[in-house]
Amino acid sequence: MKDVLHEIADELDRLESMDDAIAMAIELEEEGREYYLEKASAMEHATGTDIYMFLADEEKKHADYLRHLRESSKVPVVEFTYPDFKASFKEEFSDKLLEEIGILLGALRFEHKSEFFYEELAKRATDEEQKKFFKDMEDVERSHYRIIEELLEYATQFRMQT
């Protein structure tokens, strides 16, 4: 049984053009946005909702970058500012901690797949500007992964009850 990362590489190998790969990337970003919007509505507190809305907005921004790349010959500049959500957690996660950790794990897996996907697109790009664009997208996805990883660390660390 192949893992999902090898499946992504195999699927990219079957694509006929970079335009097909970009269309696939847009679809991936839109799926991610829907996932994050759905999970935002499941959170019990505003900070959790804010995290998922931030990630949903990021996925929309990425899809827009990709549409721009596909529709014009100009490669867009990828912008990302690393937020600090940990500082917003002044209280514990809600009483649905295990469910919230499960949502974070799903998001972590999605971001890891996205990072690998853009890494593979960068390897396959023949145009240097496109290669840089896909590497930048890979870096942003890695940053999303780090955000979620930090939240998981915060949510699962041992805390003394006072």
C-alpha cells in the first residue's frame, strides 16, 4: 500500500502539462479551504475559529495565486506573515479537547500533503520563475504545518491544575 505522498507523486507523473498540475493545485487549495471553513464552525472558542478562518483565507489566497499563474504569464509573489496564535490561548481548549486535537491532526496531515505537492511541482517546473513560485508555496505550506504543530504541542502538553 502506497502512502498518500507517493500517490501524489504518481498522480503528478500522469499529468500531461504544467497547466494540468496547476489545475490540480487549485482543486487541492479549494478542498483545503472547505475543510478549514467546516472545522472553524466546529470550534468552541473564538481563538480556534480564528485559526481555522486564517487557514481558510490562506488556502483561498493560494488558489488565487494559482489562478493568476494559469491565466497570465506573470508569476505572482507569494506573501506570508507567520501569526502567533499560541499567545491567544489564555485558557484551555474547550471540553472537546480530543475532538479539537483530531481536527488539528487532520489539518496537519493536509498541510504536509500540500507541502509535498508543491515540492514535487517545483522539481517538475522547467521555468525558473515557476520553480521559485512553487518553492515559495512549499515554504508557506510548511509554515502552516508549523503553526498547527505548535498548537498541537500547546494542547497536549502537561499542565498542573491550580
